[in-house]
Amino acid sequence: MRVGFTNKAREPWASRLMRIATACCLVLASRQAAGQALDVRYGVVDPPVVAQRDITVGLLTSIHPQDPEPKPLECSGVTWAGDRLVMTSDRHSHILLTSLVDLDAEDLVIEMPKAQVVVDNERLLMLDAEAVTARPTHSGGHEVLVMCSLSNDQEGSHRAKRAHLTRVSLDSSGSVIKREVKVLSGIPIREALDAHFEALRVKRYSSYNVARNKNTPRWGNVEGLAWSPDNRTLLCGMRNPLANEDALIFALQGVDKAFDAGDANLLGVTDLFRLDLGGRGVTDMSWDPVTHGYLITAALSNGPKLEQDQTYPLADLDAVLYWWSGHKEDAPSLIARFSDLNVDGVCRVGSTPYIVLISDEGDVSEERQGRQSVLTLMYFMGQDQAAKP
């Protein structure tokens, strides 16, 4: 299903977006002068937001013929691959979702997400797939990497399927090449991080289990994934744990060698560092080829329940968007706040002046049962849009 954003004047969107960009620049200049971050809201399409759409779809949670019923998309990550968005869903561990984007059409067209089966062997499922990134291949397609969260489940148990790192090839039409799918265990990554956590005295993450009325050890979780500009190092952003109030990002090398050899022990955590995201953890990150930095979305986590009458889960996760240069000594710049959207994904739309933000109101792992996923298309051309400290 193709979703068109109505354009009654029938002016091509390519030229209309140019006019919108001019308006965005004026609005952003005013905001910056006032030292204010953007306030992006559900249902409000004003510069720099140029379009917003509910992309909630219902999908089966397995290929098994007795799969009981479809469940709504719980978008956990997004990346750009040629001419389409590629998304992961927490509720669907056997698929990727793709959505064709056409900014040059008479009407702006963004397809509703379509499911493509990646793994049909239940031992290889991408359970709690939280992070996704892509890079072009020499054949005209794209290589997509999906990292599961590495976290413990709601009962506090460590399950191998939650630590999978999956490499998926897409051909030039955006279709999954099933024979080239490869899955590695991320357990060596988790073990390496454990050693760093011990050395840095980072306390592991725990959260409240509503059904059992107790806090359970969750270890932590990875939610952001982005290649460095030279495609040699994979930067991985953690939602939790935090180091005091700082988010943690680690660098992973040896990815190509590990997949080519089928040996996860060739993966190496070569760096672990902190970023000040205002007490929030990373919910997604992506390299931005237009501004030559990283787009980072961040939010709070529910964490443990410390008092009996404490509200749980949190209604407001205080989601924000940052821009970061990629240099550890540079502080990230706050770009936007999302007052009523829980943003879980961000990426640049090709080489255009626009980025996509994906929000989702559900969170299976922390008892949020919301079912709505929203796509926001926003003008963004660099840290000049940042709020002043």
C-alpha cells in the first residue's frame, strides 16, 4: 500500500519541498536565536516537520501456520537503503520491514511497511531486535546488519536469541536474498562489555516485572547501530546501563571477518566511551552523510521500581534528538524534543535535506502495550539547528 501525502496544488513535491525548506530555515534561525530546541509533536505538521503519518500495520509473529493472530508493528530501529527505509520490530523476530520512499513524485509517497522474512529457523530468530544499519554493496544492493539487544528477558534470564547479530543482503530491488543471510552469536560482545563494566564499576540495569511484582536483572541493552564513515568500525549505542548519568557507546571491529569466517570470536570491542545525553540512553543512532556527524535519538528507561506507589511504566520517556560530531571530546548538540512521541529510530533520507524519525508507543519488554507507530519527516541540515546551552 502506497501512502500519498496529499498535495492539492498538484505541484511536484520536489519543488514544494524546496519552498518548505526555505520556510524551515527561517523558523530554525528564530529558534536558534532564542536558544530553544525544536518541539516536535504528534499531529503537528509545521516547519521543520514536513509530513507525519501513522504507519501501524499488523503482522504475523512467525511463519508457523498456527500463528494465532497478527500483532502491530513495534518499530525499534530504522535505516536507509538506497530508495527505501528498512525497519525492525520488537514484536516480530523473523522479519525486516521495508518502505519505499519517493520524494520526486507528484505526491510525496511513502509505502506502508512490508514484511520480508529473514529467518525461518526458530533457533536463529532475531529476538528483541533493537538496532539496524545498512551500507551499499558493489552489486548495487545493500548489506543490512541487525543487532539484538543482548539483554536478559523479562524474567532476568539470558537467552541466546537475544544476542544474535544478523547480516542480511538486499538486492537492487530491496528484496532479501535468503541464501546470504548469516547469523552470529553476540555473546562474545556481551562478555567483553562485562569486563569493561567491571573495570569501570558500571552497575548493570534492572527493571520492574509487573506480572511478578519484583525487579529483575536485565543486564542492559543495545539500541543504536551505525557504521563509521569508512565502514570499518561499528558504533553501538546502549539504552542502558548508564555510567552515572551518561550514555555508553562501544566500538566493534572485525565484523566482516567474523561473518565471512562464521566465527563470532573474531568480533572485538575496541573502545567504550561516555556521552552526556542528559541522563538518557541511546534509542537509535545513524551516520549522517549530509551533515557529516551522527544523529542520535535518546530517552529515559523505566528501570527498577523503588517505591510501592511509584507509577510504572513511565508515561513520558522524555525522547530527544541530538547531533554529534563523532569526536569523543565533543558534546552532542540538542536538536529537538518530542513531547508526546516515544522516538525509537532515526536516519537520513539518502542525500536529501530530510531525516525520518520513527516513534512507537509499545514496549513489550517494559510492559507498555501501545500499538501506534508514527513516521515523521523533518528538515535537518546540521547542528546550526541546535539549541544553545
